[in-house]
Amino acid sequence: MAPQHRRVRARALAVGAAAVAVSAALAAGPAAGAVPMDETGAALPGPTGRPTPAAGAQPAPGAQPAASAFPTPDIHVPAVSVPELPAVPEVRPPSVPALAKGVPPFGAFLASDERGVERMEQLSRWLGGAELRVGHTYLPGNHWRDIEGDVGFLQAWADWRNADAKRMLVLNVPLQERNEAGVPDEEVRELLRRGAAGEFDHHFRALAERLVALKIPDTVLVLGWEMNGVTYTHRCGPDPENWKKYWNRIVTTMRSVPGQKFRFEFTPNRGRDAVPWTKCYPGDDTVDIIGMDSYDQPRGMSFDEQVKEPYGLQAHVDFAKAHGKPIAYPEWGLFRNGDNPEYMRRMLAWMQQHRPLYHTVTDYCPHGVWQCDDNPDSSRVFRNALHGRTPEDPQTPAPAEPPAGPKLPEHCMPLDLGRWVEHWLGGKLCLRLDWWSRSG
């Protein structure tokens, strides 16, 4: 899909002529499903796999995307500060009782550049002082210099991350320049072969060195996200084997930079999409986190179906568990089913149950709950569930004490095999004191 600029609507804009002008500028937008851009040139996140673009969203026949840069966005959206809404009484819906426990670390995608940093504090106030532990941004994929981290906004994100040791920075990294330029499969296949051979290693070494120099060496790097779809030049489908080799070269290269502490996240779209995402998995040695981008789509699909579908939410959890990896949700939100509070409740409860390392909602229309006025019911559910929350520190919980085993019989000497072995055996093993008299 050609990148388009999706509208972002702020809440409670001031009245007057300025408000009228801003409202008029923001009222129009492209067909749902197009991939928007912000002013930095970085693609705004959003579902890019299975949905069919609305009529009129396809490029003209024979049109070719420019090879050197992104197309100019259709609409220029001026920077708009997002004022805090007046405080309202907190009402917790009885349908989200699981959130009474501590919540996993969370945040939101609010903008790629410095505006995203500024809006973190505003969103926190809207959530009653909730602690947004996770910052999420994207490198543009126009040119290799973008992928090398030659973008000014990284300094603002580094400052935000380093202001609190508990914070986490998540950075999506394209694997190819011209990443949304509609590059055909044949060319993608050749680029993957070249990447697997090491031709692009120096770009990722430069990125690693820049992140270390910015003092954010523990950044979570979401490499080549949604690789099981068809949108990005870094997609896996044209050549899964070379895609995996390319990923492994990138990780090996970036881990070789002194001072790095990166965590590398493998994040497909939910569902099968163009190819099963399991075919793209590069291996446990180079993957630290298994994420999933999951939006409320396609139209008419219930949350239970999103859980049970092939390569869906349950398959994601099961796959990560089998490989001993934590899960994450770097992109999630509303989409094809509109303002759907039931989806919002169920998704929050799902994450509460399965305890991802983090999650960040995509907060612009049509997906969002704060910068989008189109989803008031879902917005209330989200706000009530996370109002005033302080996330738990991500850590492995201490094992519970195993239950006491059955009472041992008399004339028996217990064998000390350890608590957990005895737990799984159902109790202690016993050696009878008269065993020698029974061996004849």
C-alpha cells in the first residue's frame, strides 16, 4: 500500500477560529487500511496485512513509486498540543476484574518524533497519573541513513528513557530502504539474498554504535516487523530462508558492538497473513522476545476467533512458551469493527492473563483511545482499566511452594530428591527399612 497520512484528532481542542481551522484540516483522511506517515517520514504503525484497501486506495495502473524517497503525504497535519481533559470520576467496569492485580508495563505510540515524547506526560495525566513505562517509536525506512539512526528525534527519546531506570524504549527498525515503496517480490528476493551475504551489515553496525553513543544500549529492537505480510520491502514471503539468514547477520553484527545490551524482538502480524509467520522465525539464539501486532480485524471476527485462528493469539502464546521467550504486543488497537468496547476489555484481560513484557496501543484514528474521538466507549474501558496504574517490574515470579506430600508409612526412610522432583512425583520416595529381608 502507498503510505498515506491518516488523520489524528486531539481531544477537547480550544474553541474559536483556530479550532475551526484545525478541525477542517483533520476532518479528511484516506481509506482505512492505508499506512500513514508523520512529519518525520517514518511510517505510522497500523495493520497492513489481510484487509483489502477501500475502493480508490490503489495506485493508478502502471504507476511506479519513487526509488529515492517516500511520496509526499496527502495532507499536512499541523502540530497540535493535546490538552488534558477535566478530571472525571473513575468507574471500573465489572467486566475487567482481572486488572485489580498489577498490570504489565505499558505505553502507547503517540508520534515518532519529539511530539511522541511530549505526549507521554499528557497521556499519563489523562490516565490519572498512570506510569507509562514504555516509549515506542519507529525509524523511517526511506534511506539507509534513516536506518542507521541519523534522525534527530532519537536524542529526545534517549533523554526520556534515561530519566528513569525503569523505563523501556522500543524501536522499530526497517531492514531495507524504500521500505514502503511497493518493491516487487523479485527485487525483494534479490535484496534478501544480498542481505544474507552481508552486504548491508555496516548499516546496522552504525545504528548499534549510535544507540550506544546515545546511552540507550538496552533498547528493544523490533527488526523487520510484520514480515509475514505484503506491505514492507523487508517482508519474508519471497525468500524465507534468506530472510532468516539476513536477520541472524543483523543481530550478530549489532551484538558485536561494545557496550550493547540490545534485546531483539520478532513481531509478525496476527494470523497467517501472506505466509505463516513460523516459517520466518530465525531461531532462539537471535530472538529475545516474540511479539505480535494484533488489531481488531477483519470485520465481524470475534475476539474468541482472534484467539483461536491459525497463527492467532493463542498460537503466539504457545509458540513463545515452547521456545522459552517472553511475549509482547508493540502494536494493538481497534480497527475494522469500529468502537468495540468488548474487544478492548477482552484484549486488556488477555494481556493481564498472559503477562507480556510490555504492550503499546497504537493511538491514532481509527485504532486509538486518546487522540481519537471515534471510539468513546472503548476509550472509557481503556481509561478505567489503566487509570492510576503503576506497572509491575517485569521479572520471573518466584515459584510457589509445592503442596505437602502424603504422610509416609511407618518403617520407611525417605529419600531426599528435592522439593520439585517430589512435587511432580506426588510425594517423597520411601526406602523400607526391611528391604533386605524382601530380596530373597
